[in-house]
Amino acid sequence: MTIEMRGRGLLWVFAFAVSLAAVALGTFAWVDGGRRPVRDIVMPVAVPELPK
């Protein structure tokens, strides 16, 4: 086995692991996505006063 073949194999394993993680994250987000209703975010914001 040459170094080039080993590197190519590791690249395929890495690509498979990343795609599997992306699918797992997407599945979790899809299943968990509708549990909380959408609500407004209300926060006081400090606004500097204009000079007179």
C-alpha cells in the first residue's frame, strides 16, 4: 500500500464521518425543532441620547 493510497483512504473515512455527523445533526434538529413555540424576544436596549 502506497502513501498516496493510504491518504486517499483516510480522506474517504474522514468525509464519511463528517457526512454522518451532518446527517445526525440534521435529524436531531428536525425531530427537536417543533417542541417549543416561536415567541418574541423582548429585551430593553440602551439607546444613547442625541446631543441638543
